[in-house]
Amino acid sequence: MTTLTVTQNFGKGAKDIAVYRKLGGYSTIGQKLFDLSQFEMIDLVQRSGLRGRGGAGFPTGMKWSFVPRGGKPVYLVVNADEGEPGTFKDHVLMQEDPHRLIEGMILCGWALGVRTAYIYVRGEFLPAIETLNAAIKQAYEAGFLGENIQGSGYSLDIYVHRGAGAYICGEETALINSLEGFKGQPRLKPPFPAVSGAWASPTCVNNVETLMALPWIFENGAEAYAAMGTPKSTGTKVFSVSGDVKRPGVYEVPLGTPLMELLESDKYCQGVVGKLKGVIPGGSSSPVLTVEEAAKATMDYEALAALKTMLGSGAVVVFNETRSVVGMLASLTRFYAHESCGQCTPCREGTGYADRILKTVVAGKGRDGDLENMLSLADNFSYTTICPLASADAGPIQNFIGKYRAEFDAVVARNPEHADERVTPAFRPGAFW
Ligand SMILES: Cc1cc2nc3c(=O)[nH]c(=O)nc-3n(C[C@H](O)[C@H](O)[C@H](O)COP(=O)(O)O)c2cc1C
Ligand code: SF4
């Protein structure tokens, strides 16, 4: 039976603190924790092998070890922006089990000496925001938040901060700018937030799911967590599965689980609807897998990297033979062009240009050379910008066109004049504006 480390309370009414405590919740907040030094706590998380579940997969304990102490106040900021297309696990986690997040924040707060923490939530997630606020109130009343938690001398305040629905505010430095009241635009790194983040103070930014794994690790031990998954991708991961499967949803499985088991098993998605054409394994920024690649993929950081894609936020988007990959790429490209914050020229101009080319292709006005133009643009705007948003658009462009080239060529060929006019689309008057 799969051990669940973050979703075990789903469907049990755990948003009420009384139920959560009956299920064993907040049992980690006591003498055993407060007897541990901050370094012992960081060491525990390092030994568990836990890696950030927000997308980059950076080792959590290592990130914590970068946070300087003894100087400026240290902030903890929970990244609950969840804007990556296909990702919908975090708001479900917060709605089903908000106290587990609070408990995880207390554990992290103790490890890093945090006095004030924020949960930055995507503005549209109103039910999750209400649930969190109600849970925080209960936690204060029960003495798990505020001054002198459980008589330990440790104090922690948590505030919920509503974002305004910009995808880029999920990027940690844009999120910090937005939290501070500035425009949500990424900052150049270094300095990294762990050293200089919110209000120029050390700031630990962690994803909701990352922090929610901590109570289980603390209770059951780092070794028990590291024993799950694969040697380098330890523990479990929560996947948001959508698209052409019989039972889309949020599923927690050990890392290293075969992708097809997640899609076919009766416990999870119960099978693909129609004939499989491809799978996006880790959110819209992760390169697509063909049917052959999907058949051999296992859901862990290393195996997906070997297939030149990534686990990302764990958003699995499944599509069958009835879907147009040209249409899918057009909608992704539109998304990235719309969400570009505009401060880097390659991203602002490049994503918009790619979007305009693809729109003309989809409208049946594609020309020979359009796809080469898209590929050349993607080459030029990846890894030349402040944050990875532009590369997140380039990856799908390169992969969708590379892996489904014949379908793209067929759509271009629908324009009877496609080969007649060999000029760059950008210079065709009236083509894009
Ligand atoms: C454009 C962009 C959007 C992102 N959106 C999110 C998000 O919605 N949630 C999240 O946890 N991380 C997101 N990230 C990753 C964060 O910058 C950061 O790495 C993460 O919150 C760190 O937490 P973790 O170590 O627990 O994963 C995004 C990154 C980029 C570049
Ligand atoms: S890459 Fe795009 S989204 Fe990121 S900072 Fe530059 S303009 Fe903004």
C-alpha cells in the first residue's frame, strides 16, 4: 500500500482543528521539536532528501542551510500562487488539510528562527483563502501560533497575502516584490532570497507541498522518507492529472512511479480516454513526451531529465489523437506572451512574436519558413533573460514542433498560398496587427 505523506487526511474533514488533532495533527509541535537545535532540524530535512515541489526540485534542507542567522529577521514565504497551466494540487492541499501546512510552517519556522511568515496565495483561490484564514484563527486559539507557542518561548505569526492573479508572481523574486507592494516583476539573482529577499532580509520561499511534507518527516524520521521513491528523488509527490484520462484529479504516489501506472491504474486515473498522442509531464513549461517516451517514463527528477523534460510542479496533461498539437502550442504560446512581465526585451518581444506567428498558422495563413522562424526565436529568447519564463515558452515550442513536425507542416500547407510568399511574417503588413 502506498504511504501517503501529505494527502492522508483528504476527505476526512481535517480543516477543523479538532478533527486534525484527532488524526494526529500538531503532534510534532512539542518538547521533542523545541529540544532540537536549528541545525539538527535542518540536518533532518537534508537527510530526508526532500526537494522543493514548486518546480525546480532544489534540495530543501540545502536551501535552508543558506539562510544566515543572527542578523536581520528571517521571513518564511509560502508560495501558493500555483499559476502553471495544468497545476491544481496546492489549492486542493490547502483546502483539504490547511493545518498540515501551518504545522509544516511551524517546523520550518523553528528551524530558521522565523518570527513572521506569509502565505502568498493566488487571488482567485477564494475558498482556499477562507479555509486558511479560518484554520489560522483556530491555530492561534489553540496556542500553536502567536506568542510563546505551547510554552516553548518560540513565537510565530502567519499572514495570508492575496496575489492578483499574475503567473509571474509565482516566480519567487516577483512574488517577494508583489508581497512588498511593488510590481510583480522578477529580480536579478544573485542575491538569492535565502540571503536577501523580502525587505532585503533572508527569506525562505517554499512551495505548499514542500512544507506539508515536513510533519510526516519529523514524525517518521528522515530515513523512512528517504526509503520511499528513488535514491535521488526521495519520498512521494502529488500530481495534478488533467486531460484525456477517465479520472482526472490529484494523486500522491512515490517518486519513481511509472507514468503509465499513474494513468492506467484503477487507484489513480483509470485509463486514457481514446488513443494516447502525448503527455506533458510536469506543467506547461515541461517538454512534451511522445507515446513511446511516455511508455518508458518514470515520474522522478532524474528519469524525466534523461528524457530531456522535467518533473516541474507535477502537472500531468494527457492528450489523445483527437487533439491538435498546433492548437495546444498556440494556446500555451498565447499564455506566455500574455504573462511576460515585459522587463526583458527577448521575452517581451520574442514571446509576443512567436504568439503572432502561431496565430496566423492556426488561422490557415501559415507560410513556409514560419516554423523555422518560431524555432529561431525560441533559440534566441531562451536563457537570455532575468527569469526562466521565456525559456519556459521556448521549451514547448522546440519540442512540440520537433516531435510533431508533420502535423505543423500540414497546418501550414492548408494555406494554398503558403509557398508563394517567401517573406518573414513579421514584415508582412497587416499580418499581426
Ligand atoms: C514563471 C515561474 C512561475 C513559478 N510559479 C510557481 C508557483 O506557482 N508555485 C511555486 O511553488 N513555485 C513556482 N515557481 C518556482 C519558484 O520560483 C520557487 O522556485 C519555489 O517556490 C521554491 O519552492 P520549493 O523549493 O519548495 O519548490 C515558479 C517559477 C517561475 C520561473
Ligand atoms: S523573462 Fe519575461 S517574465 Fe521573466 S523577468 Fe524577463 S520579461 Fe519578465
